[in-house]
Amino acid sequence: MSPAGFATALERVRAGGVDPADLQQLLEATDPDEIAALHRAAYAVKLATVGPVVHLRGLIEWSNRCARNCLYCGIRRDNAALERYSLSPEEIVAAARRAHSFGYGSVVLQGGERQDAAHADFIVRALEGLHEATGGELGVTLSLGEQDRAVLRRWREAGAHRYLLRMETSDRGLYGRLHPDHPDWEQRRRCLDDLRAEDYQVGTGVMIGLPGQSAASLAQDILLFRGQDVDMIGMGPYIPHADAPLPPDAGVFDPREQMRRALNMIACTRLVLPLVNVAATTALQALDEAGRERGLLAGANVMMPNVTDPTYRSSYHLYDGKPGDDEDAEACRRALERSIAALGERIAYRERGDSPRARARSR
Ligand code: SAH
């Protein structure tokens, strides 16, 4: 059977269809008119489900110490070129206060992956300190990799309520090749089930444009998000890092092509999961100054401005060209406000911004 035309595939997916061949066709769109139609359709869904608003999460990159050795990542264990740092509890609280004073309704605490007991205890104290300093008004997302269920429970009790754990890819073979020292995809997926069982709002995501990843594989990623019934998605283009061993897709890095893939993926994800939060991530901004805004217009509804003290930012380079090392958080907030207003949208200050899916779940 020959594949349906683009318009037919778009119509079917818009109407709730999840045929992988249709999704693949949309993901592969290169014609500017087709791309525009895809993004418009996704943006219309975003307007209908979350409205003309953007929710912000202040991103706190608390530590670049990592026990893992992911082939793509700039803070991998074996990157000896990197100066390692961890924020003190006071510095984490200061970053949270900064986000709170800007009116951001939530923060994300992200760092390298560690499974030791001292780390688990530290995060409990950081969560308690952060809530105490901000009157319990901030939503808190953790993004700290795979953890035991007992640890996840302690962090939940200490006041984290969302958790972002990207599966990175739904392709188990590719996952194994990217993570030679922890190739067990199913173990990571089980962690998503644990997060749900421990009453977190659950987020996942993938990297887009990995070497060896096809559009068919990205279509399966979307079906995985749907199968896990997640509340939020954080995903962005794969961008090589000079001190990490993974090469670019097809050997040569093509930022425009990565951008095309990433935006089509965001749009398809929005069409299939109308009620989830979708982040326009920093990696989009690394490829294009207006990348996050383009992400919004393709159906994303969340942005994560960095509130980490700029002193540490250059040591948290997951990929090359990460923007914002010297940016002043307040100037960045104002710039974001302007660029969002220019799209006819507004920032929803002082709201946690749970996804419609998560709100429906808690009712
Ligand atoms: N260690 C935590 C979170 C820190 S890494 C965890 O494992 O969840 C956060 C995300 O950055 C990763 O999930 C990965 O998808 C992304 N990332 C890492 N290296 C990248 C690269 N080279 N290009 C694009 N994204 C990358």
C-alpha cells in the first residue's frame, strides 16, 4: 500500500488517528507549506487546550557530577575536561527565591545522576529549604535520573510533585548503544511506572535527530508517550558535544535539519497528546535564537528559563553552543516577556501550570 498523501495523514492524526505510517509522514515533512500546515494544526490544538499562555519553570542546574557515562552528554562521568561543581543548599534556595521573585510558578531541579545515600539526603534538605524560603508557593519538578522507588517517595514527601525522566529513545537497541554501561531500557521505563505509583506528575521525552534514529522511530516515541499516559514532555534536538564521543547524525551536524526534525516532532506530539505540557527546550534556542518561540508556534506551552547563578553555567554544558552563560536572569525574563507578547501570548505568572492531563487526573 502506498502511503497516504500528507494532507490525508494530517487530517487523520488531527482526528485522533495514531497510525505510525501517518505520523512518520508528518515527521518527515520537508515542504515549507506542509510544515506550516502541520505546525498550524498543532498550534490550534495548543490554543484550544491550554489557551494563549506560556508557563515558566525556573531551571536550577544544581550539579554536574554524574555517575553515568551517556555517549552523547557533556557532563558524562569520563569527561575529564570538565570542572565539577555542586551548589550548596543555600545556593539552591537563592536560585529558587530568584524564580519566586520573578513570579515563576515552578522550578526544575536538574543535575547529573547519582544513586548514593548522601545525594538522596541532600535533595530532601534542598526541597525542604526551598519550600520554607518560598512559602510553599513553588511547584517543583525533579530531573535527577533513575532512582529507587524508596528515594522517589522521600523526595515526593519532601515536596517535589513532578519528575522529568526522558526515555531518550523508544528504540531499545539504540538506547543500548547510547548507554553501554547501563543499557537496560526496560529498567528506565519501569521508573516511569514507579513515579506514577508514587503520585508524581510524570514527564518524559527523547532526543531528536540522534545518529541511527529514523522518523519511524520518532513515531514510536510518540506512541510510547501515549502508552505511558504522561503528563508532560521535554524533548529537544540532539546537539553533539566536543568532549563526548557520539558523532552527529550522518557524520555532519546540520542545525537546520535538526531544527526541522525537532519542530515537526513537537507538532506531532501535540496532535497526539493534546492535554500534556510540552516544553520548548533550551536546545532549540541553541540552534536558533528564536528556537523556543518557534517551538511554541509548533505546539509547545512551557519554557524553562535558567535561574542558576551564571558562575556555574559554563560547567553545565550538556551539548555545544548552549546559550545563556552570561545572561542576567532578570534581563532574560524581560526579553522572554517581549518575545511571547509578540506572538500574541502571555506568561502566566504565579501559577504552577499543571497540564490539563494532570488536572483531569487529580479530579
Ligand atoms: N541526569 C538527568 C538529567 C540531566 S541530563 C537524567 O538523566 O534525567 C538532561 C537531558 O539532557 C537528558 O535527558 C538528555 O535528553 C539531554 N541531553 C544530554 N546530552 C545532550 C546532547 N548532546 N544534545 C541534546 N540533549 C542532550
